[in-house]
Amino acid sequence: MRELITRALERDGYEVVAVPDGGRLLVRIARAYDGERPEEEFDLIVSDVRMPVCDGLQILTELRRALWRTPAIMMTAFADERTRTLACALGAVLLKKPFDTKDLRAAARTMMCLPDPDSLP
């Protein structure tokens, strides 16, 4: 799934940093924001809700507590009411698996306030 998402977003011109689990996502974010100014900035977070080590909603909750406002897309096969409510409260788009990559691509454009390339003159 990670590979499919990476390819779909790269096809649209995004530079993607893919990690295998929540723990490595935390390490990557911590490295990027080690000092006062980030060494690399992330324009969008795309994460599964359920991951080994630490789940995506826990990570996003802590980022929001740290006033990190990067847009987020969360994915899950378990979209119960609690998960939907928490994702919404955190300002994330929640995609229910399985989903079409065009839905992911559209959500990424929306979250980053980018136009649909098919709608441009």
C-alpha cells in the first residue's frame, strides 16, 4: 500500500518520504524539527491510522498539541465513529480503505490548496 501511494503522489510531482511504521515517522519528524527552524519542511502528512509502534492519530494529536498545522490525510480500514470524529477534530481527511488513488490525489490537492490539473485551461 505504501508503495502504491508513493508512486501515485510522485506521479503528480510530489517529493515523497516514505517510512514503514509510526516509530520511524516520529524519528523522521524529530530529525526535521530538531532546532528552531526545520531542516526540511513537510507540506502534507499521509499516514495510516493503525501502524506498528505508534498509530497515525496519536502522532497527529501530538503534532497538533505542538502547534504543527501541516495538512494530513489519514487512511484506515476501520473507520468507526470515534476514528472519524478524532480525524475531523485534528483537521485531517480520512480515507476509508480500500480507496481509489484518484481520491487520494484529489485529497492531497485539496489539503494543499492546489488546483486540479485537469481543470486548468
